[in-house]
Amino acid sequence: TQISPKEGWQVYSSAQDPDGRCICTVVAPEQNLCSRDAKSRQLRQLLEKVQNMSQSIEVLNLRTQRDFQYVLKMETQMKGLKAKFRQIEDDRKTLMTKHFQELKEKMDELLPLIPVLEQYKTDAKLITQFKEEIRNLSTVLTGIQEEIGAYDYDELHQRVLSLETRLRDCMKKLTCGKLMKITGPITVKISGTRFGAWMTDPLASEKNNRVWYMDSYTNNKIVREYKSIADFVSGAESRTYNLPFKWAGTNHVVYNGSLYFNKYQSNIIIKYSFDTGRVLAQRSLEYAGFHNVYPYTWGGFSDIDLMADEIGLWAVYATNQNAGNIVISQLNQDTLEVLKSWSTGYPKRSAGESFMICGTLYVTNSHLTGAKVYYSYSTKTSTYEYTDIPFHNQYFHISMLDYNARDRALYAWNNGHQVLFNVTLFHVIKTEDDT
């Protein structure tokens, strides 16, 4: 195609050389044209475009050469990988067997860790709970500390000592009280047969909390000792005593370090020392019925009931001379001699268990579900009255019920359960004017 030179610079043809580079043929305008006319400007613009295109083509050429080398390199690597894959394919079964065995061995090593990890999970939960409890406790302690911080420590200490002194003085002024209420029971332990006895010593010191345990109401001579209520609950015996005689009934008492019990098939009372392991005294309780002649309603050779209160040692029984009605006798704790007796008009066979508080005998119908104290006899005034003080016979059969003056509580054996009842007494406070 022919292009007029007057039309300015134009691309006439284009091609590639053997190396792949672009070749352009350009027709130049006439030389006598003014350099500032429109065609001159067009020429400059076209020249700039050609230069830009040449630079871009050169850059593209360099990039293409580099990519080509990269492709050649990749081709070599691909061939190597193909050879490796072929080798892996050939050895696949061998490798899989080997790897499987290695994995199995690792699993066998890890299996023992599973219970450990489970324990860690449990421990982690416990730690979380502990943290929460400590956080709560810290909050409470912080509150208490803030409250205590308002007072001087020495001042608080003096207040506590003063209060303790006043309470002790008040307790010294308490005279013997009258039974008003029985609450509970608190179940301490479940053990033994349906019938038995357990007790502590009301004259023991505050640090001495030994418990004695005598199972069954007959045909037994073994007394078990425990150092504390906690040991009794856990079954940790500290000592066992083999008495020289079998006992009758369940109405024994420990008083001032000695055991008082009714000798089997007799009306003889035995005083046995735990410290020496010997019988210190024995005496026949004159005219007292024995061996189920005058028992409590439930039977069990409960003819003679030995008990202690704030005043001393007592025996409750019945005689033919008193027509089978209850007799109360105060005993000398050393010689077992009867110091004084009171004859009541209440038939012993109609009574449930009974106990003494401050010289007053309280008779129950403890063999019934709706148990209550319904009769009392005061040795101070030699008078009786009918009462109505209910208590909960939780396990339906009480075969032993004794008051402990130190603990201000009733110890009971309730159908194989060792329980405690709390008592509420009406007290008279002595004043400085009292003589």
C-alpha cells in the first residue's frame, strides 16, 4: 500500500526477525514541513509510542527468556518426581506395612496415657472448683477483715475474754433445771444388734471424750472403748475389756472412770474399774426384781436401770413390796450402798425407758412410735406429775436412754442406731441475794 509522504509518519509494515523481535517499517513525511504544524506533533506522539512499545517488547522478551529457563528447570524436577513416585509405587506395600507398624507401636506407647489424661481432666475440674471456693472464701475473709479492721485487735480480744468470763460465771449460777423439751435425734452411727448401750463418762474432763460400747442385752462380757466420738464413728477401737461377769439388760452407766452394771440372772450391781481392770465393789440390791420379773415394756432383762445425773448415781427398779411399782434409790458410788429410796406409784412394766435429770426421774413410752415423756417423779419434793414432752422415735425401738450431765444430752440405742437427743431445761438463776 502506498502512503503519501505528506500525511506524516505512518507505519507501513511490520514483521518478526529470526529471533522473534518485531520489525516496523515507517514512512517519513516531507522534510520541508514546518516542525510546529499538526503533522509534526502527530509524529512526535507516534515516535514516543514506538519507543514505549520497543521498551515493553524488550522487557517482555527478557521475561520470556527467564520463564523459559524456569520451565526447563521445572521439567527436570518433574521428571525426578515422576521417578520418585514410580519408586514409591513400587515400594508402596513395604512402606505401608512399615509405617503401619510404627504407628501401632506409637499408639501402644500412648495408650497408658489415656487414664492419666482422664485423671488430669478430673484434677483440672477439681482445681477449678478449688479456685472458685478459694475466690469465694477470699471474698468472705476480705469482708470479715474489713469489719474487724474497724476495731483494735487487743480491744476485741479483751471483749472475748470478758464475755467468756461472764458466761462461765453465769453457768456457775445455773441450778438444776426442769426438762422442757427434747429435740433430735442426731444419728451418730449404725452398728450392732437391735439392743445395746453406748455412753461417755459425765465426770470426765473436757479433753477426755472416751466412748464405751456394749452390744446386746445378755450373754456378753465384751466392752469396746474408743478414744473419741470420731474414732467411734470410724470404728477405731483403742481397747477391749473382758468383764468377769455377763451383764443383764442395756441400762449400764459409766461414772467417774468405772462401769456400773447388773450381773446376769441376779440383782447384784457390779462396779468395774477401767483403769485397773478389776471389780472394785459388788452389792445385792435388796428386794429388786431381776431376770424379766419387772422389766421395762420392751423386756430384755431391763429390770434394773443404773443411771447418773448432776446429783450422783441412781438405780431404778421394782420390788414385790412396792407391788411392782418403780423404786428410785440413790447409791454410794464407792460402796454401792443405798443412801435413800423413794417408792413411786407407777408400774415398771408399763414404763418405757427412763432417765434422771437433777434428781427427777422422767419416764417415757419409748417403745412406741409417738414417743414422749409422760410421767416424772421429783426426789427433792417426793411428788410426781404427768407431763407431755414428745420426742422422735426415729427407728421405732429404743432399748437404752440415758442422760449425760456433762453433755446435756440423752444417749440412746434406737434399733441398732446410736443416736443423741438434745434437751432443753428450765433453769433458775441464782442472784447475789440468794442464800
